[in-house]
Amino acid sequence: MELFLQQVLNGLTLGGVYSLVALGLTLVYGILHVPNFAHGAFYMAGAYSAFFIMTKLGLNYWWGMLGAAAVVALISVLSERLVFHPLRKAPYLHHMIASIGILLFLEAGAQAIWGADFHRMETPYTQLLEFGGLTLPAQRLLIIGAAFLLVALLQLFLKKTITGATIVAMAQNREGAALVGIDANRVAMLTFAIAGALAGMAAVLYAPINLVYTSMGNLVITKAFVIIVLGGMGSVPGAIVGGLIIGFAEAFGAFYISTDYKDIIAFALLVLILSVRPQGLFAKGAH
Amino acid sequence: MKLFSSTTGWLLLLALALAFPFLAGNDYHLTVMSTAYIYAIATIGLNLITGYTGQYNLAHSGFMAVGAYTVGILTVDHQVPFWIAFVLAGVVAAAIGFFVGLVSLRLKTHFFSIFTLCVGYIMYLLIEKWESLTHGTVGIIGIPAPPNIGSIDFTEPRPQYYLVLFFLVLSLWIMHRIVRSLLGRTFMAIRNGDDLAQALGINLMRNKLLAFMLSVFFAGLAGGLYAGFVRFIGPGVASVEHTFDMTMYMLIGGIGTLLGPLLGAIGVPWLTQYLQVLQDFRFVVFGPLLVILVIFLPYGIVGTWMNRKRRKEALAAQAAVPGSPREVSSIPAAKGATHA
């Protein structure tokens, strides 16, 4: 039973991180219909910014997270302005290739500055909490708490504020949103900023129990793609539920099936589900 | 004027390629060129499915790895003669491509790409983890070179170069035959619009699947050649970065043209050779270059040049016969734009 609960905890941790990354991806997709392959590089850039702030500037973990969110939001907005905006009328293939260009640039840039080594990120939350026979590492609890808090805040923002509503309106109908006077450029920039900040914070949350390295975003972003395809591209609840499904599938798969093959589980799940339902698990229309 | 679209242009290129070993300063240059040719063969394959048929397959390097590992496993672990293993490399890649294509080609536009990205990861992870079959992260060492033909020894750089060149020319010729045939026209019709192609009576699934299998067949053969040429392979062959590399070659040269991917696949490695400092950081330059190309020169060098030429010809024709319709461009103009 303890072991089972331990896997639930692992699933929640992974699911939280995946949900945060997938949320950003799905928001950007909703607005621009761009599958942003560079999102994983944003995630990586977040971890490196925090790493830089903590080791070189000597500030603490929370400043690291805040800085990462700001830096990645900036990178994200810049890439919208400089790359995706000029391409908004181009065929889909061009978006994808351009986003791959950004991805390659950021990865190579990080490697040029910090080298190919793996780095450890320090966290103030190293203690282990004992609770009814369960061992709860504080950092994992922090990830779960912070992820759910951020998801809840994002939901409130999208549902309860006018600015948030403009994002939802744009995602629902671009022309309609323009007709009621919503500035498409502003909304696109805002969405990219939010997506970037979420990716940056997710990276800083997860990095202490993983490591910081240049290709750290690759698996996470690919899984985030799996999540948003499963949950329906552009769907916010779909990204959250999908993130948790993949998180749990991986945690339990690693424990009950094989640690070696745990990274394959998400992809195998996608292949399986799309083989049976090409339109995705929760999507209403066909792709 | 019609230098590259005519036979003389291609023969000139072939003559240059044949003379290259005598012009090259050392064996190292030959090795660089041979490697570039191998990747050119794979890029030609990727161009068939992406440039001509409009489906961006992100698992392409995975299929190249399938070819490489087919040769590696068969020759090293099962003592199968190289040439049999080499043929099987293409066949196995195409067979796996059949099943992957059957599922993935039901998806459109970027869903297909995301799906194949995942397939590529599964291939990479399987190669890395399935140690009893693939030797895991250690890779396969000591793959035999192609056996001697007569007194030609394929461990020497020069015969190796000509061997690879032979397969490159063969691939280009086959690709030329395909794109000039009704089949090639069918693929381009699918690229220009699924619905339109279907309205013309084209069986979408069957033709996409055929394009996909042909495309990965080239990848498999390139992988097989790579295994026999480098004689050591690791899971890295399957990594998606190689697909990104090939995308770059294709895009710089000109997507959806015969010459473009070839130029890109040969030109870019040489450029990185001369920018030695950039070896590890080449994407600091090539990443933004990719973005700039996509924004300002989406048809690459060859595509832009051909479009310009075509426009000139059309203008000349229009001046001669007032009111005559312009020639329809065969360069991808707005593929996929209508079915987002």
C-alpha cells in the first residue's frame, strides 16, 4: 500500500510538471495554431536562467524561479514577434521548421555558454517528511503544490479577468475576437509570455530532482505534445487531465513494468490511442 | 540558362563528382564528401515525402537507424554477407514504414509530424534499451566493409567514395523517374491539397503510403551504407537532430526540387568544415539561418531561382501571345495552408 501511494505521489509530481509545460503549449496552439517545437527549449532556458541566477548572482531559489519566468517569457515573446508573427500567413510546414530553428539555436546557445556538462540545481527543500509510513521529499511536495496553484491561478485568470477572456475568445474564433475589438497582436504576445513563464517555472520546479542539461527539454516537450494531442489541441482542461494521465502512466509503468522503458510509455500510449481514435481522446472534431 | 534542369547540367555535376578524388587534397576530404553523399541519399528520401507529398516526417533519422542497425546486427551477430544485409536494410525500413505509415498517415499536417516525432523517439529509445538485440548504448562495433569486388578494396577511401557516389547517382536517377512520372504528379497533387487530389480520383491513403515507404526505403539504404562506411553505429544515428539536419539541407537547397536537397546536403557540411570553430555550435548560426530562410526565402536557393526563371519565361510568353495563361508552378506554393 505504501509503495502504491508512493507511485501516486510520483505520478502527481510528474503530472504537475507535464501539465504546466503542456498548458503553455496548448495555449499557444489555441491562439496561433502553431505546434511550437521550441517550447522544450524554453523549458531548458528556464532551468539555465535560474541556475545562472542562483550560482553566479548568489540569489536564492525563489528569485531563481522568478528570474527564470521573466527571462523565458521575454524569449517567448521575442520569438513570437520576430519569428511567428512574420510567418502567420505561411503554410504550416514553415512554422514547424522555424520553431525547430529556434529550438536548435537555444540549445546550441546554452551549450556554447555553459558547456555540455550536467549541472545540479540546489534547492532549499531537501528534507524528507515522514507521514504514516510514507516518505515525502519536500521538493516533490513543492512541485505538486506549486503546479496545482499555478494551474488554478491560470484558470482563474482565463475565466475571471477580461484579459484572460480575450485569450479564450481569440482561441475560439479569431475573426470574431477581432470584430469585438480585441487586439490580436497583444493577445498573441501575452499568450506567448504566459506560456514561456509557465515552462520556465516548471523547469525550475523539476530541475532539482532531475538535472540541468542542454537537451533536458526534449523528452518533456515531446511528452507535452503527446498530452495536448490526447487532450485535444488548444484545450486547457485537456492539457491538465492529459498531463496527469501521462504522469501516472509513467510513474506506475516505471514501477510495475520497467524503469528502462518508462519513457516509451507515453509515446506508446499516443500511438495506441491515435491508432484507434485518430481525432484524439477528448477532441470533439476531427483533426 | 537551363543549366541545372537539363541533362548537360547534371552530367557536368557528375563529371565534377567523378573528378573530385583527384582534385581533393587528402583522404579526409574524401571522407567528408562520402558522408555528405550518404546523408544526401537520406535527404532525397525525406524530400519525397515532405517536399513532393507534403507530409513532414520527423522519424526519418529513425528509419535511417533501422537501416544501419539491420546491416550492423545481420553482419556482426549473424554473419550475413554485407550486400544481402544492405538490400534488407532498405526492405526492413520500408516494411516498418508500411505499418507506421498505415497508422500515422491518417493524421494530417502537424498531427502527422507530432506522431512521427513520437515514433522516432520510440525507435531511439528501443535501440538504446533493447541491449540483447542492439548492444544498447555501446553500439555495434566492427561492422565489415562491403566485400571486395575483383581487386577493388572497399576499406580504401577512394573506392568507398565511388561506391557511395554510385548509390547517390542511382538514387537521384530513381527519384527523377518518380517525380517525372504520373506517380510523382499524384504525390504533388496530394501536397497541393488533399481534397483536390481526392476529387481527381486519387486514392489518398494508398499514394501517401507508397510515398512514405519509398521515402523510408531511401533512408534505410542510406543507413545501410552508413553502417558499411563508418563501420560503427550507436543509438545516436536515430536521434531527431539528424532529421533536423536533413530538413536544413532540404530547405537551404530548395524543398520539393531534385537538385536542392543535393546542394544543401553537400554544401552545408562543407560550410561547417570551414567554420571548424562552429562544429559543436553550428546551430547558433544555422538555427537563426533556418528561421530567416523560412521567412524570406522559403523555397531555398534552387526553388527561388527556378521560380524567377519560370516567371521570366511566363512573362516572355505572355508578351509573345497576349492573354495566354501562365505556366503553373510546380514549386510548393501554399501546401497545407488550407487544411490546418
